[in-house]
Amino acid sequence: MKRHNLISWFACVFGLSIFAHPQATPTASRPGGLQVGAGVTIVAPDYTTKHDEGFTLYATYDVTQHIGVEADAHFVSIITPNDVGEDTYFIGPRYVFHHKRFNPYAKALFGLGRINFQFDNRPHYSETTFAYALGGGLDYHLSRSINIRAFDYEYQQWPGFANHGLTPWAITIGAAYNFH
């Protein structure tokens, strides 16, 4: 009789163990991934024929595996052949695809655009207006902590500038540190 009670007890314990969820949560899933980086930027403004050059600071925060937020600041008033530069300050959602070390993404950003007139014969003048950008790019995981921004493309709209708006595009390449 003791043997039958012992066997019944083990059968109950092992039979109910499937409801205990003994497996650990997968360690490969990590919400909250943050990267902060910098890059060089070339902008093709639609008000001049020559490209402007400068740098960009950016940060991304992945809320889920595919959905995140990106903030970037383009400072493209450094090399301005026509003495007219532009700076933008954007933030918005992004969607990331993951394939091995490659992470292509799409984004929609909103914020401010600031145009800077730097002519030698007149005082400096700047104007700030609402702007937004649609774009995408490709990040490459070089190592656990370093991401290379192979390219980032933005098609910008500045609807409030000079009554007709501006439509520049910007390309950035750079690198970022990935916080774990």
C-alpha cells in the first residue's frame, strides 16, 4: 500500500509540473535597447545647387523588438559653399527589421528646421520652422557594443518656410555605442 501511495504521489507531482512553467524567459529578447552615435551628413538643399556638409548626433531606443524611437540633430551649417546652412532637430517612431547583423529600418520624424544665412556682406540671419522627415537606413552590428550606420536617408519637408516650403534630403553615415 505504501508503494502505491508513493507512486501516486510522484505521478501527481510530475503530472502537474507542466503547469509550473519551468522554462526561463528567453534571454535573447531585450526591450529597451539604447544606442547613441554620431556621423557625417551631406544635405542637398533645394534652394542651392551645391551640397552642404556637417555632422549628426543621434540616439535610438527600442521599446520592443521591432518598434522604437529615434532622435537626431543634424548640424549642417559647417561647410556651406553657398553660405546657407540648415540644422534640424527631429524625434519620432521607427520600425526595425532584424536579419543576422543587419538591421534595416524605416522612420518618420518630426521637429524643427533652422536655416542659417551666413553671407559676408550682411549680418547673419536664421529662421526656424516646423519640419518633418520620412526615411530609413541600415545599421550593422560590428560588435556587441558598436553599431555602424552604413547609411541613413531622410527626405525632409519644411512646409512653413518662405510660403512654399523646402524639400531637402540628407544622407548620414556614422557609428554608435550600443548600451546593454
